Amino acid sequence: MNSRAHSDSEPGTEAQQPGVFVTTHWSLVLTAARQDTRSARKALEDLCRTYWLPLYTYVRRRGLSVEDAQDLTQAFFAKLLERQWLACAEEARGRFRTFLLTAMERFLANEWDKERALKRGGGMVKVPIQLDTAETRYGVDPQDTRTPEQAFEYQWATTLLEQVLNRLERDYQQRGQGSFFAALKPTLVGERGDQPYAALAVQLGMSESAVKVAVHRLRQRYRELLRAEVGQTLAAPEEIEAEMRYLFGVLARGR
């Protein structure tokens, strides 16, 4: 997803809408650190799904082999749960990705040799991450000069956008509009004046003005979902604008 997909958006008010900040990933993760409930387990699954690839990317950029990076990422999440490191996380300490990256750095420095020995003994707990696709999705250009930390943040940003796009697509599919979404999806990239409204009108059998309204609604819903997703790991709604700017800055630097 090109970061210009949202360059025409005006500051919105979605973050202040009822419910967006009632239960964030932060609060669910803190619950997961203390309780074994359905919501806690779901929070842990979401945590693994969102952050395993950025952390894997970070480890690979530190120079570890494919096998070691896969083993280490698996072991890190296992220890994150076993040793209740999440109980040390606090919303007031800042962004959740920073907490995770710091925890991974410490794990690399202090725990990895012990975990390799444990793995040889077959004692490592498995967590639900798709390591079979890790190296394909990692796919770093040999000319890429980003630091491990920069690679982590870029992968975090692209993973977040991918999840938002997938959620948006599911929304349309649930309304029986999957093919409509597929036709409009390219309009999420680029400026409004560059969009092929006339061609889409012919393709969809709609008036050009109706297509423009549909594209506006698509982009508006995308922004709502993106802001909500960004807000999941922030302590307060007033931090969203700064985090959105940071997200697009990461994407711009990573291109």
C-alpha cells in the first residue's frame, strides 16, 4: 500500500467516536498478562499475528540465519507468555511496539543461547505464528541499507496497513460486495484527481458521480479503520495524529 493513499485525508474525529478506545490492544494485552480468559487469549493471538513478522525482520537484519531467526522468534513469543513479560508492560510507558522491540533486544542479549539448548531438548512451547512464510515475506533487497530497527518499524507499518486493508475487504465481502471492493481498491492509492472515475463508471455500470461517492466512502472507511488500528497500542486518543504522521513517515523513508 502506497503511503500516498491517504495524503488527501482531512483530520477526522473517528478516534473520539464511542467504543474506539473502550478496549484497546493495550488493555487486552495487560489482561492477557494476568488472566486466562477468551479475550486474553484472543489478544495474545492478535499480538502474535501483528508483530511476529516485524520481529522476525529485525532478527534477520541483525545477521541471524533463516533457521535461527525462525527459532528465535518462536522462542521469544513463547517466553513472552511463559515468563509473563507482558505484566511488565504499562500503557504509560509509550508505544507497544517499542516495548516489544526492547524486550526482543534483551532476549537476544541474554536468553538466546539458553533457548537454543532448550530447543535441542525439545522443550520449547509453540505459539501460532506462520514461520513457513517468514522468509518469503521478509524479502529484503540486497541493496537495502536499513538498520534492524528501521527494518522492524517498516515491517510494522506495512503489516498494519495490510491488516487494515484485509479488514476493509472483509467488510465489503460480508455485505456481498467483494467484487465491488476489488474494482474500487486501486483508488486507495494516489490523489483524487488521478482516479479513473470514468472508466470505473463504465466497468461498474454506474454514473461517474456515483463512483466518486463510492470511492469517497471507501476511503473514509479505510481512514476510520486505520485510525482505530493505530490507536490500539496507544495510551490516549490524542496521540493518534502524531502516530499517523510517524506511520507515513516510516513508509516514506522505507520506499
